Amino acid sequence: MLELWSGGRGKVLTAVAGGWFLSVGVRMIYPVMLPSLRSAYGLNLTTAGLLLTVLFLAYAFGQFPGGVLADRFGERFTLTASAVISAGTLTLVITARSAIVLFVATALFGFGTALYAVGRYTVLSRLYSERLGAANGVTAASQDAGQSILPPIASVLAATFLWTYGFGFVIPLFILAAVALWLVIPIRSTSTSNGDSGFSRDDLTELRSALRRPTIVSATAALILGLVVWQAFTSFYPTYLIEEKGLSATVASLLFGTFFALGICIKPLSGVAYDRFGIRRSLVIVASGPTIALVMLPFVDGLWGLVAVTALVSTLLGFATVLEPSLLRSLPADIRGTGFGILRSIGFTIGAISPVLFGAAAERGFFDEGFTILAVFAAGMLLLAFRIPEN
């Protein structure tokens, strides 16, 4: 792992990981704030699910533009712009005076954070050609650090003061991240970043051909299933723990944070497993846990039983860490950002539908059955693992 920090790359990795810590961590503030948002705006479970679907759809739609910007203007511009936009749109979120404004501001925030996603991958693929899995694991772990630390802080601030403090405290952190990213990320050379990247006829032909490769088709299908499970589970797990398992909001947010805290270990280990064993065995490992845990969840009561199930389902957090490097390495270098942005847009768009569907099912009394269906999707990832060719 020490070689990840050599040659001046450590400061870039730290800045990129810090921005990712905020971008994804703040998105996961939404699930723990749902009770407050439902009370403030009179939302039912279906409408609350729709709010999260809007967030994830906007995030999905921003993947392709983020990839294009990374290819055309470089990661320095794209990642810095994402942090600035995130700070501005969060200001709109906390000043919303109606449900409509809340939905619009949430969509803008989701789009802004999406611009970060592809650029952080492409800058790592340039800096760590031989250790991409491990480097991706480090930034992925920072994501789970954000998801484990920021939501509980937001919950405490909202309970102590107002719900707006649960979002507002991260705005200055986004501004600091923007400054750091601008200062440390190297500017691309003109040979690797130009105004025509990803849009010429030859590039589009190459992209269409690449997206038909078996590795990309199977890995994208597995990514979609993982996103369906991840987005539905994370959207409603705190609410489920409060309303169905009888936990307090504070305990539920801490257990939710524990789920992501475990990812701090799981994601680097998943990245190392990918580098050493390849996509098939590493994907089988990370998909087995949620398949078992989500079947067990409706039948488990008591805090320690829920802690055990939460720990088992947390292996799900490694699915993108092993799938996305495989997709990146399968795409041609000159259209990697654009191609990866398209694939992530497809995956996140389909996955974004799951929160509103899950919320509608929960509204009709099918909370437990919803988690069983998610277990079936997780099992689908296991089956697809054996169809993905090794790079």
C-alpha cells in the first residue's frame, strides 16, 4: 500500500478521496433525515422514496456529462466544479420553503455530485496503471468513512437544533475541498485532453464496439443489480429500523453508520482481492454476504442480531470496487471517461427506480418482502460473476 503514496501521488489521492468522502457521505444524510423531512413537508413513504429516486436519478444523469467533461477539460476542472456546485445546491436545499423547491434543489445537488464520480476514476487510472484496484479501494473506503461519520453527525445536529443544520454543516467543507482539488490535481497534457475527445465519428464507432464486449455487458448487468440493492437498502434501512424494529432514531443512525464504517475495511480489501484474484472470485465474495443477510433480516429482532445482519450485508459495499476497475480496463483509454460515464448513467438510472418502488411496497405493508426481493437481486450478482471474463 505504501507505493500508492510515492512520486507525489499521495496528495492527489488524499484530495480526491476527501472530495469523494463528502460527495457520497452527504447523499447518505438524506436517508437518516427522512423522518425530519417527512414531518417538515408532510411526505408519506412513497413520496419520501420519490425524493430519493430524484436524488439518485439526477446523480445517474450527471454521470455522462461528468465523463465528457473529464475527457474534454480534465479532472482538475471537473472535480473542482463538482465541489463548488455541491456547496451551492446544498444552500438551496437548506433554504427550501416548499416540497417542490426541496425536490428541485435535491435534483441539482445529485447532478452536481455526479460530476465527481467519473473524474475521480479516470484520474486514478492515469496515476495508478498497475495498482488501480488498491487505489480505488482507498477512495472507496473514504466514501464509506463519509457515509459512516456524516449521517450520525447530521442526525444529532437535526435533533439538537433544526433539520437544516443536518445539511448545512458540510457546505464549508465542500468549499475547502474545491480549493484543495484545484491546487493538487495535475493538469492533463494536450495529448490526453482535447476539445474533440469522445465526439468524433471514429470515437463513437469505437465506443459502440467496446460497449458490446462480453466483459462490459456482464459486468454492467452485475453493476445494475448491485445498484438496485444498494440504493433501495440504504434509502430505507434507517426508517425500517425505526418503524419496524423499534429502534430510536439515534440508534438507527448509528447502526446505519456502522454499515458504512465496515466498508472502510471491506473496500480496500475488495480492491486488493480484485488485483490478486480477478473479477470472478472477488465478486462472489462480496455478493454472498448480502444474499444471505437480506433473507435473514425480516426474521431478526434485537439490537445484537441486527448488528450481526448489518455486518454481513455490508460486504455489498465492495461490489463497485471490484466491478468498476474491470469496466475501466475494458474501455479504450481515449474514450474511457465518456464510456464509463455512459455505463454509470445506465446503471444508476435503473438503480434509481428502486427507492420509490421499495417505498411504495413499504407503504402497503410489504417492508419485509421488499428485503427478500433485494436478496434475489443480490443472488443474481453471484450468477453473473461466473459469466464475466477476466481482463
